[in-house]
Amino acid sequence: MKNLHFKDFFWNSDLTSTVGYDAIIQYLNDGKRTCKEVEDFMKARASVEEKYAKELLSLSKKVCGHSEMNTLKRSLDMLKLQTEQVSLSHLQLAQNMREEAKKLEDFKEKQKETRKKVEQQMDALHKQRSSQYKKTMDSKKTYDQKCRDKEEADQNVNRNTNTNNTKNMEKVLLYQQNVTTLGKIRDDWIKEHIKACEMFEKQSVERINFLRNTVWTHLNQLSQQCVTSDELYEEVRKSLEQCDIQEDIEHFVNLRQTGDKPPVPVVYENFYSGQRSPTGAPPFRMPPPVNRYEREGFQQRDAGYSVIQY
């Protein structure tokens, strides 16, 4: 399939029209706007990465497993360490993204300067072409009018034919000169228009290629960050593989054990049996039983009566 090119499809039948040229310029302006949007997108993503990195770094400094011990503690310490490393890798990613955004900005400005020179030249040619076309059309109107005047004069024998012919010849020559000049300007404009189309097409190819490669690089950076993060997290997983549950239990027992025998049961101690509590605590005493008759006799004695004994 034959490739399509700007120089073959942006003409117009109207000599003074710039519709084809304007369509190309609009396309280039849209492309420049796309470059700016991608540049802003990458800068914003870099800011997101930087903010995330700082939050990760702050998180890595927080207490996590401070009271834990042995193998699990080592794993939790590794988690904090690798979280810090991941945060640093995201900071580097943010810096790399800003560098790519700067390259895109420089590319955009370079194209802008190159375009500016061509556009200034084409604008001058368009003005010259329009001006010469107007001058040519005005001279044609004058020429046409003089020709009509001559025809009327030829019908009037009292007119000075020689004088009129001289004036008409001047108008013919002026008109011819303007047509010739316009033709030369047209030829120059066509050549420059083709050159401009080729340059603009070249810029468009470079822009599309540069943007494609920039986005590709951006995605590669993100993918590499995933790989880097996974490699750092793998160190934590390796540490967790070394985490021995039974070993941690035994470590705690050996470090903090308080004794291997439970307390003996509390026994009942009868005060009258002469038993004493090993701890020295006084046993609970029960009062001796009181005979009913002794109690009644005691009450009678208090009342002034004699005690009757059996």
C-alpha cells in the first residue's frame, strides 16, 4: 500500500486559500498540546510516586513488633527494612520520571523553534501571494474596462484612435506584468509549500515516535519498580520462611520461665490437733461446744437460784 504524504493532499483550487496549510498547522498544534499533556501526566505521576515514597519511608520508621522476640522479630525487622528500601526505590522512580518529562519538554521546544522559522516564511509568502493576486485582479478589471472603452471608440470616428491605443497598450502591459509576477510568486509558494509539508510531516513522525517511546519507557519504569519491589519483598518472605513457631515458643519459655511446679493445694488445719500451717498463717478456730444444761444452769445462777445437780 502506497504511503500518504502531506505534500500530496493539502492543496486547494483557490490560489489565495490556505485551508490545506491551516489543516496541517492545526494538526501540529494538536500534537504540541498532546506533548504537553503527556509531560504534565508524567510530572503528576512523579509527584504521586514521591508522595507515596515519603509515606512509605515514614511508615518504615513506625514501631512494629517492638515487644516481639526471636525469629518472628527478625522477620518484622526485615519487613521494616525492606519497606524503607522500597520507599527509596520509589523516590528514584519519581526522579527518573521527571527526567523523562524534561526530555519531552526539550523535544517540544526544539520542534517549536524549527516550526517557527518555516511558519514565518510561509506567512510572508501567503501575504505576498494574496497581495499580488489582488493587484493582478485589479489590473485585469482596468484592462477589461479599457478594452470595452476601445470597442466603443472604434465605433466613433471622431475619437483619437492612436492616443487610445497607446493607453490601452499600457494597461495590457501592466496586466501582463502582474500576471507574470503572480505566476512567479505562485511557483515559489508551491515549492515552499511542498518543503513545508515535508518538514511538518517529518516533525509529526518524530513527535509520534518520541511520544510512543516516552510512554513505553514510562511503562518499563513502572514494571521495573514492580520487579524491584518484589525482590525486596522476597527478602521478607525468606525471613518468614526462617520463622520457627516452636523455636519462638521455646525461646520465650527459656527466657521468661518462672517455675516448673504449680502451687500446692490449701489444706484444712484443725487448731486443736496441733497442726500448724506451713506458711505460718493462724488456722481458723471453731469455739468448743456448750452443754445445754450448763447454759441453763448459768442463767439460773445469775437469777439467784441454787443449782440443782443430778
